[in-house]
Amino acid sequence: MLKFLQGLDEDIRKALIAQLRNLWTHGSTAIEGNTLTLGETAFVIEEGLTVSGKPLKDHQEVVGHARAIDLIYGMVERPTEISSEDLFNLHKAVQTQWIIDAYKPLGDWKKEPNGTYMMDGDRQVFYEYAAPGDVPVLMETWIAFLNRKMKETLMREEAVFAYADIHLSFVRIHPFFDGNGRMARLVANLPVLKAGFPPIMIPKEKRRAYLLCLSRYELAVGSPIPMADLLPQHEYLNPFRSFCRTAWKDSIALVDKAHKKQMERKYTRSIHEKTA
């Protein structure tokens, strides 16, 4: 059992897992443009029903992301290391829109270049992620980095750093044709969960600040290439770590609330036993 769930009665534990799943899914998909509200996201996941007037794609995204969270928990609890096959399976869960295109594979590294426009002050700059031919080598290095972090005994601040560093190094590569943001926000939580902490979740309300932190760092250090550092040290690294630390407060508050409820229940039980 995940450490932050230990000591909780089954009903409190299940409620907490559902709350975290819904918030995590809503925030991560909303950042990418999903139109479902938090309440609608919970309804779709828990009831398996659709919301009138909302795109089918949005429903598929939240169901796929919820399934991906289950896969993440499974990876944390098993003794074996994370592999590229694990990432491919995770991508298949996240990327629910099936596109019949050999150059846009599901569950495999990208085949074509990808990039995006970023703001550099008042200028728009096109930033190109890692070249497709470099991805297998870069991801081999990245997976080794991830597995090292999962083996470390992390304190709270170290867990924030691990999340931020794994997140940044993954998005620099952008190894898949699509779904990289959702993937990064999932896999970066592996060492956090392994260390016994609840997941770090980026709220949709912080989308602009989040993307700004990412773009500033990426533009400053440039695209990754084999044999170079996956996470070059730069002054823009710390602002993203600080951002992640602040974003973590929501899930920590939910966990604290659940354990407080457990303590209140335990106290009530002890009173009843004494008066029985």
C-alpha cells in the first residue's frame, strides 16, 4: 500500500484515492484544453456516463488518464525497474485518440520532429524538441535517471526536486508525437509516490505560470542532444522547482484532512469503548 494511505480505514482510503485521481486527472487534462469541469470529470470517471454537450474526446481523455494513474500506482508498488515498455503502455492509456498514421504511433517513440511556439520576452520563438533519431538514446538515459531517483530515500524537499527534474528532462525530449505533457505530469510522480508522498498535481488555474516556467528553462538551455546533460544547470531551474513545491499543497492538504478524519474516528471509537 502507498505509504500516505497507511493507517486509514478502507472507506476513508478509497475516498482519498478518488479525490486525488479526480483532481490529478482534471488538472492535467484541463491544461491541455479539456473542457470538462472537476465535477464532470468525477462524474465521467465514477459513473461511466457522458456529459451532454461535451466532446467525446474530452470524455475519453479523462477516462484514459484515470486508467494511467492506476498504471502509475502499479509501477510504484512492484519491485522491478521502469522500462520503455512501461512508458509505451502508459502512452496508450493517455493518448486515447487512435490515429491510423505510421508517423504518429501509439506506444512508441515519435517518428517525426515536433516543436512549439514559445514567448521569449515580446518575441515568438519556435522551439524544436529532440530529434526523432536521438529519442531512443536520450530516453535510455532518462529512464536510467528515473530509476535511480526511485531507489533513493527522498525527503520532502528532495521529492520536489526529483519531480521537477524528471518533469523538465522529459518535456525537453518530448519523446512521443502527442500526450507528452500528461505523460510528464504522470511519470514525474513515480519517485514522489515511491518515497511515500502523495502526487504533485498542477492545477489548471496555474497553467500560464506552469508553461512560462517550462518555456523559460527550455529556451535558455536549448534542445537536448545525446551525450549531453539531460538537465543542464541554469537559474531557471529553481523557479520551476519552487512552482512544483507550491502546487503540491493541494494534495498534501487532502491527505492531511483524511488522516485528521481518521484520528477523529479513532478518538470517537475509544470514547465509545470506555463508556460501553
